[in-house]
Amino acid sequence: MAADAAALTTPIGEDATAVLAQPSPLASFWAAFRENRGAVFGLAVFGLVVMLALAANVVAPHSPIEQFRDAVRAPPVWEVGGSWRFVLGTDGDGHDMLSRLIFGARVSLFIGLSVMCVSFVIGVTLGLAAAMTGPILDVAITRLMDLILAVPSLVLAVLVVAVLGPSLANTIIAVTIVYLPQYVRLTRASALGELSKDYVTAARVAGVGPFRLAYSTVLPNCLAPLIVQAALGVSSAILEAAGLGFLGLGAQPPTPEWGTMLADSREFIRSDPWIVTLPGLAILVTVLAINLTGDGLRDALDPKMRRG
Amino acid sequence: MLAYFLRRVALTIPTFLALMFLTFVAIRLVPGDPVEVRVGERSMSPERLAYFRHELGLDQPVWKQFLDYVWRLAHGDFGVSLSSQQKVLTEFLTLFPATLELSFFAMLLAIAVGVPAGAFAAVKRGGVYDQALMTISLFGYSMPIFWWGLLLIMFVSVRLGLLPVSGRIDLINYSFDQPTGFMTIDALMSDQQGAFFDALRHLVLPAIVLGTVPLAVIARMTRSSMLEVLNEDYVRTARAKGLAPRRVIGVHALRNALLPVVTVIGLSVSGLMAGAVLTETIFSWPGVGYWLIDSIGRRDYPALQGGVLLISTVVIGVNLIVDLVYGVIDPRIRHGR
């Protein structure tokens, strides 16, 4: 018995007194998140990308849109003819690759985060409305989301951009529309699950108004899957926006968007491989880091979905 | 059963109507004079403008224009492409086999590699192979496929010279009738030496690029579904009665683990079409995705409008078929709501 009690109160490597008191939600979340080494690594890489994006003005050696006419398609430093002036070389217009990649982090994260925030807020609102305001709105919202899901993501985004014209802002609008249904459906499903529970009935009986019932009674209990979705939504949005950029329908040159940088790189496949390789590598690393973090978030927030 | 079929089919009607509405509204939102947008001419004379305005029905009330549009679509009239002067439907149907062939081989690759890889990882759970597979699949679904395609072209085609860079077949050496539109089948029927092999060689890289994301998803899905099944009583029973492990895993476990995987395969049609737009652009693959992007560049709005509508119709159709098949396989879906 004594041994059992000791085992209960002192888990490995933890201070016994900290466990006796109920750990704060954040601390217990972090403890669970930390178990997943890949997720911590992903978060660290993502943090690095965020810092680079924020400090782009200071870190980048050159302006991302300055054209060095004397050094068009200069090779990176490790290749023959490379110099420390342009560490990762220059592209077909004489832009410094390193500076464009650093500023590109700013553009891509801006796209990813703004798409996530806007579709999260609108999606949650529509999802709660569908779940809680009665059948007419429910059917209307659900059908609208079915429609958006029926059109393949990139095809819908392409249609939106073709109509509105290609630009950074319209990329964000297009990708937001594409990813809206995921938040709506998730919110609606989990809200419907919560509505039948006793605490919601209790709140209703106690006279809580509909708005407060939706946002402060029901919503907090639906948040866990939504947070995971939001994290993974950032990486999907970055990929989608880069795809649009690659098709020439995203941010327009000379904006240093990673997908846009790849759009005209095909002609350099034979001669200057770094122009093709580097922007894609930046996309892959960023998306990978976010996905790793997202997987860790899911494991930590939702014990049911923990992988075996 | 019939009631389920009818209900499920009826459910797609509002989606179709909404889809028509979406494409109808989209083309109206294009900046510029609506007549010039649709005729593809700039600065027309007022008489010509008035003529086309009447011809296109743009002088009618908006609700009547929409009903006309729906009426024409219902009769298979998807408009006429501005650049080729061909019917949009005809153009789509000519190009669609190329997309279908590419998607087929991409899915074939994804299933043929993904299912065994995922099942094996589940059996060897926690081992080096399992961890390696999970890492690779994470790369797979984080991959910007347009970049992946460029890398493959760079290394496999340009550096090593192993596979062709673009197109469906070597047009200099081979030419034959294409009754089916599927290059591999037409090449087989043409009895030209090496044509079939050449068509296959052209398919390898695009199929890898388009199949990468589904492959990663299928491998992960098979693994997790297999892990669940391996704990079931009937698997334990099969083991306990002394069946060979290979038989237990291959027949008893895998067959049951595949149901959710089949769902994922059905759901990935939409993703395939989106991926095809990028893949076809990289490899100059003459399918509907390439055509769609091309039509934007040519400001060919009728083609864009019809293309989006037709591609979405394919997706809705496939999802409907998947649902109906499920209703047949699994009575719970048929009776539940």
C-alpha cells in the first residue's frame, strides 16, 4: 500500500508537491505535449521561422526586391563562382535568394495565419449558428458548405482568383473560402454533441441568453478539436497559397512569395538548380514543422486520438 | 434500398443548383463590360455591343438569365469556348481521359504501395520501420507537389535522363488514332512497336507526383485502422486456433482494416482533381486541369465557367457513387440518417 501511494504521488522526474496540487491546464498540456519529441522539434523550427519573419528587416542581407544587374543568377556560396555577398545565390532577375526567402516567410506566415484566423472566426460563428438556431439556417449553412466541398479546393481558389484578379489579398480570400467548411462542420458537430448535456440544460434553465450560451457555455467545450484543426489549417493554407502562386494566380512578382518564386523557375532547371530547390525547401520545412506541431497538439489535447 | 438511393440522389440536387448559381454569379463578377467579357473582344462598337447583349440574353432580367442558364446546362449546353470556338463540353470530354488516366495510375501507385506499407508498419508497430514510414508519410503530405514535380524533373529527367519531361507520348516517333483517349490503351491497340512502353514512361513521374499525397494518407490510414483491427477478438481467435501469422494478418485483419481505407480513397477524388491542376501544369499534361489554368490565361471565361462546373460534377458524381456503394455494403448507413 505504501509503495502504491508513493508511486501515485511521485511520477518519474516530477516534483511530488507539484503533482499533489492540481496542475494548471496549461502545465498539464505542456507535460503531455513535451512527450512527443517530434512535436517539440516542429514547434522549435516553426518558432525559428516566425522569428525570421518578424526580424526580416534586420536579418536579411539585402532588400528582397532590389535587382542586382551585375549578379544575375549568381550561384550560392558553396558552388564554383559563389560569393558571400549572395549566400544562397540570386534568381533570374538578380534578386538575392536568401533575402527573398526570409521575407517570403513573412508573406507565407501572414497568409497562413490570416486565413486561419478569419476562417476560424467565421467558421465557428456559422457552425454555432447552424447547431443552435434551428433547422432553416442549419440546412442553409450545411448545404452551402457541401457546395464548397464539392468543388476541388484548388479549382475553387482558381475560380475566385480568376474572377477577382490575382493578388495577395485575393489569395487570402480564396483560400479562406476553401477552408471554411472544415471549421463549420467541426464546430457544428461538436456543438450538437454538447447541446444535449446537462450543463447546457442547466445554463438554459438558469436563464443564460442564446449568445452567451453559444460562446461562453458551449464553445469552450468544443475547442480542443478546433485548435488542432486551426494548427493544421495554417499549413494547408500555406500550401494552397503557394500552389496558387506557382500557377501565377497568387501574390504577383516581385512579392517574395515562395510559390510565386517557383512559378518561373522551370527555365532554370538545367542551368541554375538552386533557384528551383530553395523556395520549395522553405515551403516544405515550414509546412512540416507546423504539421509536426499539429500532431503533437492533437496528442496532447485529445487523449482519445493519441496514436498507438 | 430504393428509398435510400432516391433520397441520396435527391440530396445532390440542391448542391447542383447551388453550383450553377456559383458559376453564374462568378462570371458576372468579372470586372469589365459583361458583353466584352463573354465575347472576348475589347472596345466594340455600340451596335455590335447591343447585338451581342441581345444575343447573349443580357438584356433580360437577372432571374430569367439564371433560369436560361440552368435550362441550357440541363440540355448539356455548357457554352462555347472563346479561344477554340468549340463547345466547352466537347473540349472537356476530349481532354478528360488524359486526367482520368493520370489519376488512375496515381491512385494505383498510392494503393499498391500505401496499403502494404501501412499494414506492415502496424504489424511491426513501434519498430524502426514503423517510425521511418510515419516520418516519410509526414513528408509526403507536407510536400508542395508542384516543387516535388520540379525536383523529379531536375534529377530523374534532366540529370539522369531516365524519363521524359512532359507530354503523354513521344510525338516524333509515334502517331496513331486515339479512339478511347487513354494513351496506354490506344498505344496497345495501335500495334506500333514500343508505343505502349513509351506511354507508360511518360506516366511515371506525373503519377508519382499526383500519387504522393494520397499515398501518405492511405499508408497512415491503413496503419491506424490495422492497429485497431489487430486488437479485435476475431483476430485473437484466428491466432488462437493456430492459423499462420501471414494468413491472420493478410486475410483476417487486413480485409477488415480496409473498409475505412476505401472511404479515404473515395473521398480523395476531390483532392486528386486539385492535384491534377498542378501536376498537369508541371508536366504539360494535356488534361482538364492544364486546360482550366490555360483558359484563365486566355481570359476564356466560358471555358473556365464550364470547366469548374464539369470538374465539380465529376466529384459530386463520384462521391454519390461511393455513398450508394456504401449503402449496399453496409446496411447501417442505409438506415441511419
